[in-house]
Amino acid sequence: MRLLVPLIAVALSALSALLPVQAQEDAPVSSESALPVGLSVKLDISRRLLKNFLTDETALIPYRNGTETPNDFSGAFSLGSPKARHVPIWDPVSCRLVGILDLKATDSPYLFLAEGPMPTSRTSGVSGEPNYFGMRLDRGRPEFLYTHGPLTVAEMIWLEDDGEIMKQRFSFRKVKGDISLVFPASWVDRITASSGSFEDNVLTVPRESAAEITLLYRLLEGAPESDADKDPQ
């Protein structure tokens, strides 16, 4: 891995650079009743030039340019907060969460690295590359908009509980069948889904529940796993 820690740590500590967007700390999204609900963390959202830190060959395909060195992230969105030690990074080239930076890590700075094909690639009828067409804020949370084959996707990412929890919500328009989402196998044990079931590292959600899928990522050991001890919100 390249020596990226100084570059990224300096860039992300000054979250006012390059298109900063201030988000508000507000109430949770109401559609996640199947998951624990915590207080959202106020985010600073900015776009950055970052060295490409991916190591998985499949995840690197969108950045290949015919040389040994892949293209860097030229406009990746970083979602940071003074309250949180973790910084999710979402890149519009591959239309996916490419990493979660841990600002307090003592070894690797990345708690999460994208691996394998992008999440929506396992859904029936989907092929080719995704196409990003914008970002918007919904109650202070960034929502990334793109198409992938016949799917129109709005993907929202935010932090809760002082950054111990990350949530990712996929919303789909005109769903015609089941939705399958693929994730790095090493992260499945830390993910809880609002609906559907995992088989290995693929989450399958039946059509009747697939218009909106929320995922909870436990970024710290001991973060809540499910709503078993909580009343639905």
C-alpha cells in the first residue's frame, strides 16, 4: 500500500476544503424501523483528490487506464465529523463506498476497503458500468444518484451514535424483481439489513420489500447489532 496516511489524514482533518457542505444533526430517517435508531452525527461533506488506496483487482477495474498505476480518486466524497473517528469515502466513478477511514487506527488506516464488483451488480438484469448523475442532501444526509443497467438508485450514507454506527440506504425506482446486493465477505458479520437475507456475502431482498433497503454497519466492536432490545421507531 502506498504511504497514504499523511496525505489523507491532513486532507480530512481540514474538512472545509473543496466544496464543503454543512449538514445538520437531526432526526433519523423514518424508514429504518427494522434497525436500531440513533442520533445522527453532523457531517462535513467535501469532494477530494485522493490517492487510489484500493487493492482488490475487481474493485480497481473502473480505474484502470492501461498502465500499472490506476487512476486516483479525482472527486471522491468524504463524510467526516469532529465527533466521529471514521470517515466514509464514496466515489462517483465506480458509484460505491470505496472505503471507511479510521482516523485513530494504529496499523491500517482503513476499517473498510471495497472488494469485488459493486453492490448492485448481482441483481438480475443488471450489466455494464454504473452512471453517476448527481448528489443531493436529504435532511442533512448525502444521497448519491446513479443508474446501473435498468436500476435507478439513490444511495444515502450517514453516521449515528457519535460515529460508532454507519447506515447506508439504497432506494430503487420501478423495482421489477428481487434485489441482490454483494458486499466484501469480511464485512458481512458487521452488517445488519432492514430486510432480506444473506447467503454468504450476497443479500437478497424480495421485490415487495426491495424499493428501500437500509444497512447498519457496526464500526466499533460492541455497537448495537439489531433492534431485539428496542421498540420499533
